[in-house]
Amino acid sequence: MAKYEIAVEFKSNRVTRPVLHQTVGAAVHTRSEIREVIVRCISATRAAQDAAAKYNDDVPQLKNRAGDSVRVTLAVDPQER
Amino acid sequence: MTRNSRRTFSRHAYAARTIREISHFDTYVNHIVTVAWGAFMLRFVVDWLAGANSLPAIDVETPVARDPSAILQFLKRQQAVEEAPTPRERGLQFHREEFSRLFEAVEGWPTVEFITSHGLPIASVDDLPRSADGGIDVVVRIVTPTERGARIVAGRIRSMISNPKV
């Protein structure tokens, strides 16, 4: 059986780049088999959005402890975007 | 001749003295008028200052807006500010709304289950952890027979969270 774990974090305030890094780090640290991190927020800074894009684009991708790559999604509210 | 000359002289002297006196008289008049005017003005100022405290206050119309609807609006705004939820309450409300939507959307999916970051199952919104969680609210675990199926389900959940249909 294939397993796929997604860590979801809801933020009611503005997400900044350090907050995104902190959330991703906590997810990877807490769940060893995490495959995806989704941060849903009302708004996010440009730096946070760039950092989220960089997580998925860079060659040395973020990996969990099992060795699988971790996808990071910053879901900004479309009404506030 | 001597007389005449004396007369003439004395007439001239008289004229000169008269002119001098007239000119002096003019100077005296000027002095008197100046002193009298000064005294009058001084008296006027003293009387004015003495009566300043006893005079009734002057009513001045200040340009203050006394619109009752504006006052009502202000009071309503103040009441709204007092009754507005705190940031913590707003955050909890946001969490509840988002989780309710997510739970309702994947309610009938047998391959999806929700757990906390420590592995405890979450069956409803009330089971959500309310304390500090270190950055993870919930973990969505997808268990499918194939890897491809898991990716498809994950993509659907991702789009569900990213683009919620209001």
C-alpha cells in the first residue's frame, strides 16, 4: 500500500518567509514520511511566495527522512491575493 | 528822526516779539493738546482694563459639528470595536471554518484520514489540537493501493485547499 502524508497548516494572519521555513522545518522534523506541506493563509509576503517556489524548483530539493522529496505549497486566499 | 527810528525799532521789536510769542503759544498749545490726549487715552485704557473682569463673557460660535447621526455612528463604531473578536479568537474561528470545509469535502473518501502531528486520529473539528502544535495543524494521510492513486488524491486535496469554492 502506498502512503502519502500531507502536513496542513492554516494561518489566519500574514505569512512571512521565516514563518514558512519554520512550518516546513517543523513538518519535516515531526513526521518522518511527510511528502507535502501545504500552508493555507489569508495573505503572504512576496519573499514567502518566492521561498515556496524555490523549495520546489531548486535542484537539491527538500527531502524527508525517508529520502523522498517534499513538495511545499503556499496557498494564499484568492480573494486577498 | 530819533523818535521815528526808535518807533520804527520798537515797532519792529514788537512785531518780532509778537511773532515769537505766537510761535511759543503754538508750541504750548501743542504740548497741552498732546498731554491731554495722552491722559485721555491712558484713562481709557485704565477704564477698559478695570472693567474687563466685570464685563459679561462674549459668546463665540465655535465651528463644532453637532450632528446627532455622527455621534451615533461614533458610538456604534466604538461598540463594534469593543465587541470585535480578539486575534486569537479570529484565528480559532478561521481554523474551524477551514477544517469544517475540508472535512466535509473528503468525508466519503475511504483512502483519506486525518491525524495530528503525533499520530492521534481526528474524527471531527472538536478533536483538533488547540494548543501550540509547532507548525502543523493536521496531517492528511492517504493510503492507496498504488502510488499513482495516492498522488491523484493528494492533487485533489491540494487543489481543494488552494482554491476553495466559496
